[in-house]
Amino acid sequence: MDGDRFPPSLRKVITDVLKQQPEKKIMCGIVGGVSNTNVIPILIDGLERLEYRGYDSAGVAAVTPEGISCLRRLGKIEVLREALEENPMSALAGIVHTRWATHGKPSEKNAHPHVSQAAIAVVHNGIIENHVALRAVLREKAYEFSSDTDTEVIAHLVNEQWKGGGSLLSAVQNAVQELEGAYSIAVISKNDPENIVAVRMKSPLVIGIGKNGNFVASDVSALISITNQFVYLEDGDVADIYQAHFVVYDKTGKKVERPIKVSDLSPEDVSRGGFLHFMQKEIHEQPDAVSRVLDGRVKDGKVLIEEAFGNKAAKIFARTEAVQIIACGTSHYSSLVARYWMEMESLADIPCHVDVASEWRYRNPRLHSRTLYVFISQSGETADTLACLNMVKEGKPEAHTITICNVPESSMTREAELTFLTKAGAEIGVASTKAFTTQLAALMLLTLALGRTRGMTAKKEAEVIVSLLTVPEKLREALLLDGELRLLAPGFGKKEHALYLGRGSEYPIALEGSLKMKEISYIHAEGYPAGELKHGPLALVNEEMPVIAVAPNDVLVEKLQSNLKEVRARNGQLFIFASPDVKIDLDEGTTVIALPRVDELVAPIVYVVPLQLLAYHVAVARGNNVDQPRNLAKSVTVE
Ligand code: AGP
């Protein structure tokens, strides 16, 4: 922020306050709309479809004959629903929100919407980086703050503009000029009972075109039961929304036409469909999801490069000399598997670096024009991964970028030069499952596509494709272990720690298995390359420590066996997830879970499934909220 815009008396305050950190929020959910019937039930239903994002409080504001009505509650949307039953609200225009706080307590006063002087109400997703400085300026103008949030400045800023006369639209357009940071917002005013204004800036927001009105939401799943027609706003867009029409203005204030896109998501995709949890449903969807990755992208033993990666891909792959993959969390672990494939002499035989986005972006990486930068993300909105993508685009415009992503029209699919859509369908459970296996299938196709330009034989390509095509069936076999793994869960659920071991491309599977276990069961679980055991973690092993090993039948299995003996010698309880071909010395402390027989190369795609199931059943046995584990949000859209 430019301090010279403020009176001298305020400059010191501004310098001091700029040193403070803004409140950070991750993946709040926004829904807003204008309808020809009472909009409140539509908005609350939509908000419930965003529950998967994780949140700690919820609120609603609407333009009623009495002016702005606002209700906020700490806790679940259910609590807000109860509050609405006691204080019914009926209006044509309204906004609702779920808040997920990382800084600034979860509390009713911090919940959205935030209201300025009973005239303007705002919901917001993102971070206003200069909120402290703006707060100081607004205080000077006698605005009072009743929350600790950055969002409240937006309500006051819009009000300040709006009080000067003019429309809600122009008030919002002027107010956002003052904001720095990432924000999607929806705003109502007490004088406009049939209008909302929404803005997108580095935080997703879509317009849903319904039969009885027009809506905005953080993502399409919120609105899929009322429409499949969406307009994806661009950064800087301001939308002026009414029941029968809407107008979009770009960041310069120019009226623009954004294309209407038809979503192929269905209301069933965002429902549990007879399963107890979304995660359970998504684990069981994996055979079909992986089939969709391959459908129309392989034929006659070959990857159809153009169909899979786009018509520029073949040229780009031909000039690629190295691969740099960047991702977070589960998507990072799928990249770690891919590194084994990419570097194999018989496959792509290409140098492949893999980094966690939040590390890579701050270590001043040297960018290379002949490196292919690969960004993997289920959501396509993860802030660190997206920032890395933009870093490459700005720092080395001649370098090529590709995203492997599950969400069409996400920020990453728009920003990357090439896109490979994983077509896994909506993933609602916070713990990623089908996103992982579909990413792996996609990464194998990318490996083969690169390999073809680097001397991989046609025979090898055809062999790998045959193996890949067996994966959906092998996944079905792996899912049959469900009952056996459920029986292990109660005993496992009493533990507080677990060690996961793997070797080679099963090492990232051990990492992913341990991530699943910790994020939904809250058991402290660590993944290690089995060979590292005696370099430290063996000290943790005693009769209380379950050790889970993934043992495919590959060249490393003998070495893994000796690692496992080290565990048994310390009385560690061994759970070996093994191919039927692996010979294991059984004793009373060793449990063997027989995995489907599958080609070693693609085994990681199949062998992760039993680990997902184990984590799922342990979380259920512990009575945890499987789909919305504590402290986590589905996708992390701010740093
Ligand atoms: C996985 O179970 C996690 N919830 C998390 O690690 C996730 O994979 C990570 O935040 C990356 O998300 P993305 O794939 O949407 O970028």
C-alpha cells in the first residue's frame, strides 16, 4: 500500500500496522442470489453443498422489508438452520457464507456476513492484505469495527462509497480499488432488495443461471441442483446480478460477455449415494474414475497424445529435456511416484524433479526454458501450486506448463498452457482418494508420451498400456478387501502412532497411506522409505507400534523383508500389504493382507486403495468426522 495516500498523522500507524499479519482464511464458502421466490432456502441448501470445504461458523444476510437482516452462528449450518427457524427470514436477494478461520478465533462476531451501519452486508473468501491499514483509515472516518476479520473493512469501504450516492455496483467497483490481496465477495445493500454485486479477484466465483433467478457461488457444486449453466468470472470481474439478468464488468469497468458453460456435474455427483461418507463413496468410485482417465486417450497400444494433452503437446514434449513437478499434499505424493516412472531408462528416461509448492516458490528456483513444468492439483485452486505456475509463466515465458487437474475451469486449467483433466468427478471428502489414483494414471500417460520422444520402444509403450488397462479391474479386486480391513480397524483405532514403510515407488504409497491415516483418524502416522528404518525410526518400534509395510513383488522385496525382520525383532506389530507372490515368514505378530496380483509398474495405483480403506475404517471406528476432519479444508486457496 502507498502510505502517501494518507494524512501524515496516519502514516506511522500504517507503517506499524503493515508489519502485522492479516487474518488468514482458507476456503470459506460463498453463495448468493436473487430469485423471484424466497431465496433463503435456496442459499442455505447451496451452502450445505459447500460443507465439504470445512468451516467453523456460518451466516446469512438478506434484504428484507425491515432492511438488512443478518444471522450468524458458530458451528454447523444445522445450527444456523435452527436459528432461522426461530427467526424466519424471507427475501428475494441474499448472501450466505461458511467461514474457516486460521487466524482470528472462530466466533459469532467473526462469522460472515459483515454488516456496515445496517446498510451494507458482505461475504468474503480470501485475504485482504492491507486490511490493517484500511482499518486505520476507516476508524478515522468513525467506522466502528465489531470483529477481528479483514472482511469488515470491505463492508465499511463499500458503505463509504455507497453513502455518497450512486448504485451498489459503482460503490463496489470503487471500493475494490482500495483492496489488496485475494478476494471473492458478494454484497447487498438495504436499498436494493433485488440486486447483489459480486467480485472475483484471485479467489474462485461462478455465476449460476437458474430458471427463477441468478446466483453466485464459490463453486458449481453449490448450485448444481438448480442449474447446470455457469459463467466463470475472471480476476477483476464485477457482476451486477438481478433475478432476470446480470451484467459482468471487467477490471477496467468495461461491460464484457463471459461465455456460458454447461457443467456435466450432476446432483448425484455431490450426494453420498447410499454410502455412509463421501470418502467411502469416492474410494469405491476409483475403478470407474481410472477408466475415465484412459477412455479415448489410449488406442492400439499407444497414448493418443493430442486427445490426451492437446494439439500443442507433441511439439512441446519433443523439446522437453527435464520435468519439474510441483504440487501439495496428496498431489505431491502422486508426483513422487511419477518420478520413479519418468526417470526409468525403459520409459521416459528424463530427469524429473519433484517439489512441494510452498517450498519451491520461496527458494528462488532457476527456471529453464526446456523444462516441462507440471502442476498437479485436484482442485486447481491450491494457492501455493497456483503461485508456482504463475511464477514460471512470469519468470520464463518460453517454458512450457501443464496442469493435471480434476476441476475444469479452475484457476490452474486456465493458467497452464496444457491441461490434462483427470475426470475423477467431484471429490467432496477432504481426504483425497480418487484424485490420487486418477493423477497416477494420468502421470503414467504423461511418462509414456514423453518416453515416445526419447527412444522408448513401441513395444514398451504397448506393454505399459496393457498393464494400465488392467488397473480398473485390479482396483475392484482391491476393494474386496474392505471387510477384512474393517475387522482390523477397532484394534488399530486404539493406537496413537503408526509407521508406514515402502520401498521404490511404494515409498510414496507409504507416505500417502500415512497421510490418509493422520488426517482422518488423528493417529500420528509417519511414512518412511523402509531402508531408512535403522537410521532412526527403529528407535520408536516396540510392541505398541503398528508398522504397515507395502510389499509388492519386485526386486526390492528381499531388502524389504530384512527391514521387516528388524521390526519383528523389536516386537513391533507388522501389517504387511503384500502381493500374493511375496513369501512372508508368518508369526503371531504379523498380519498379512493379500493384495491383487498386478504388474509392478502400475502396482502403486492399486496398492494405495487398501491403505485408504484402512484409514477410513479406523476413522469411523474412532467416531471421527471422516469427510470433514478437524482443522482441515478441502482446498487451500490462500497461502
Ligand atoms: C489430501 O488428502 C489432502 N486433503 C491435501 O493434502 C490435498 O491433497 C492438498 O491440499 C492439495 O490439494 P490439491 O490437489 O487440490 O491441490
